[in-house]
Amino acid sequence: MPVKRQIIAVLATAALAVVGVFIEPGIVNAATPVAATKVSEVKAATCNGALSKYQVLQSATSDGTSIYIVFAVASSDSKSNKTGGTVLTKWTSDAKRCIGWNNKLNLGHANSVTYHPNYSGTGAALLVPRGTKSKKNTGIVVVDANTLNQRSVIQLTNRSAKNKTKKAPALNMSGLCYSSGKYAARIGGKMYVYNESAALKPNSFFTRSFKVATVAGTGEQGIDCDAANIYGGRAISGTKGKTNYIHVYSWSGKRGRTLTFPGKATLRGANKGKAVELESVFHIGSQFYLATNSNFSGKFKDAIYTIRW
């Protein structure tokens, strides 16, 4: 079936989802529309009515049992990039019941969140890169996955394993994920791989880096990784963005599948012209999920989908 017809078919069935992805030789630049099934709409106010101002889903991840979602206030970055501008929430695996929250953290733009089962030997943790361009508000916030309280803030610097030259703190980190003793950090159009089984440190150095794919009308948003691959998302951006993308890479930087799902102009019927923006991709076992933010005439609707391709 032609790609265009596949996309229309996906939309007609309200699909927007993801299941196990594996690198296949010779698949470079092949675009595969995903089929998606909505699991649940989510909003911070479900946790507590006083959190209704946090309307924009920014990022999500899972520890295999619970789902963690960061919401931000529906306003400019200048307001969300400070304490109280975001709320970290914890949900059951079906994303239907909120079981914890904390809005006393400074998570910056919080474009991604990743889970570590035993960070630095101190137990399960969430790592949230603030993702801002401000030198005054950078770093990676380490949060206890059980209490949702802050443990520390890491000011990561970009140091190469080859020359070990210390550079300025890594600003504008758009994604961070952890799996099997390795981190992947997306910074300024490149993916950096850190072999740090326990913890990232200010003097951690990356072992390799590679350029990530770019697509007009999209911006870097959403990242996940497993033992085999890194899944780098690109969300619709501006007025020209029509399609969201997930580019699959091996840890060595080899490009694999390109996955797509509808963004703005591809929506039909009652949703025509309205935006569905990729915020996060994550997985529980072999099942992959998307977290999206949709702006329907100024009213935000955030949702979690399962996906397959």
C-alpha cells in the first residue's frame, strides 16, 4: 500500500502507536507509518485539582511498572523554567490512575525524562535534563523514583574520551535516555554516548558521537533507548510541520528505520488543522508507547498511545 494511503488508513482508525523496533540491514531512510491505539488521555488535574494549570505534557518514561509524566504550565518557557513551572507525576501502567506528584522541582523545559534502576548505587531514580539554553538554569535533575524528591543536579560537560578536553556545560540538551549501562544524550543536533553504568558525573566523557537526522518542519523531541537501539523523536514544529518522526539508530550510530505518525496537516474530519505533537517515546517490555500533546483550539489534550509497525 502506498505510504500516503497507509497514513490515511492509520488516521481513519484513530491510530497513533508503537511496538518493538529492531535494526534491519538496508532499511536506511525507509519511512514506516506506525499504527497507534490510545491507552488514555492524561492530565495533571487528575492527580490533584490544584494542578490544573499544568496543561502541557512535556515528557514521559516508565520503570516497567509505573509511568512518569512531566507536565508544564501552559505559558512561555520563561515561566515554566523555574521552580513550580512543572509537575512530575507518577501513574499506573495503564496511565489511568495517578499515584504521586511533585510540583516543587525546577525541571526547566523537561523535554525528556529517563529511568535508572539503581543510580549511583542509591536506588531507582529519574533523570530530567532541564534542556534550556540558559547558563543559569542548565543541568540534569536527579529525582528519587519512589519519593519524587530531588537528590541532586548534575552539570554535565562535553568531554571526549579521545582528548579529554573539558568544555563548557552541555546546554540545550533535548533528550537523555539510559539502558544497559549506557546513556545517550542528544545535544545540538548530535547524539553522544556515555558508558557510565552507575552515574553521569560532571567529568564524564562520551565514547562516541554521531549526527542525528533532521527533517524540515520538525524539532528534536522525545527519546528512548534499549539494549539494541536509540529511538530519537522529531516533533512537528511551526506552521509547516505535518508529520512526527522517530529515527532508529544502533548504539554505534548506524541509522535504521524511520517511523512516522500524523502531525498537523495530515489530520482529517473534525481534527483537521489541529496539532498532534510527539513529546515522548518509551517502552514497557517489548511494547512501545507515545506520549503526545494536542492543542485543540487552545485546549490542551495530552494522551498516551501504544504503537506498532
